[in-house]
Amino acid sequence: DAKTTQPPSMDCAEGRAANLPCNHSTISGNEYVYWYRQIHSQGPQYIIHGLKNNETNEMASLIITEDRKSSTLILPHATLRDTAVYYCIVRVAGQGAQKLVFGQGTRLTINP
Amino acid sequence: KAGVTQTPRYLIKTRGQQVTLSCSPISGHRSVSWYQQTPGQGLQFLFEYFSETQRNKGNFPGRFSGRQFSNSRSEMNVSTLELGDSALYLCASSQDRLAGANVLTFGAGSRLTVL
């Protein structure tokens, strides 16, 4: 699986957009980009995933560069409850995709 | 729609004992994966089960084992517990798409403390 690189920590003001970057320069053509987050001592929560195109759901937007070597997760209006560790993971599609490799993630702190 | 249920939520054991953790996946999900989370090593994949068969395995010693039942419920067992086995054990279930993304839904975890 492609290795991902994320900043260890970020801060964002409540109500502002939080932009979390992720580098995955060795990504293969059949690998998806997934984002999960983990609020303290809870199980990770799925946020969004994408292959080539930008994606948006009720939680966030995912912007993937044209060469697919990096992506940005956008939380449009961050709240205090968005304080968590955010993991960017690259994984193949289909069966076997359940074996996720979690890095250290980005610890996002939303400040009032 | 009920989520992934893990039991027990908390347990304390002593070195040398064994422990069994249980996981009930989301209805209709046939794949169950287990992860271990420790402060030092972070989140690490243990194994994945599908149709009562172990399909993927992480880099853990044989003391860690699991199984899946015909209703997709899964258990994991750790024998001869060591202090380093103290961790949050997470179970995740997913559909098993042959193509496309497979999203994991995680349970709240079972926190094991080994004394």
C-alpha cells in the first residue's frame, strides 16, 4: 500500500474551514484515498473516500490533485466536536481492502 | 440500524491468563476485522474474517487468534497474556464489495488491561 504523510498536528478556529493535507506520492491507479477520524478513546469513524474525483458528503469534502499524489480533507465549518485525530489511508479496492494501515494521523484541535 | 457491538467494553486480566473478546457486526456485513491500538504502536491490523475463514492476517504472534461464526459474529482470543497486550481492541465490519471501496465501520472497542 502507498505510504501517506500527514502533519502531526493542526489548529483551527471554531466556525472556520479546517483543511487537512495528505501526501501519497506512491499511490497506484487502483488505490482509494480514505479518511477516518478518531475522537479520544472511541473507535475510528469513517469520513469520506475517493479515487480520482473530488467528493463531498454531509461531513466533509475531499479534494484529490490531478496526479493523485496528494489530497486535502476539508471540514467546512469546524466545531469543537471535530477535535480528533484524522487518518489518511490509501488502500486497494475490492476484497482485502479491510486491512488498513494507519499512520500517526493529524491531531486536529478546534479552538473556541 | 444497529452499529458494531463489542463486548466487554472493559476488562482487567493478569499475566498468563487468556481473554476472549466478542464482536457483532452490522447486519448484512460479512467481513469482520480486528485491530489493536496502543499508545506506542498506534492502530495495527490483527486479522480479518470472511465467511468463517481468516482471509488476512497482521504481524502478531500466534497467541492472538480469532474465529467467525456462521452469523458473521466474531471472537478474538489472546492466550498467555503479557503486560504489552494492554490495549484497546477494535472490531470493524464491512460489506465485501468485489470491486470498489469497502468502508469499515468500527465498534467502540474493548479496553483490556493486563496486570
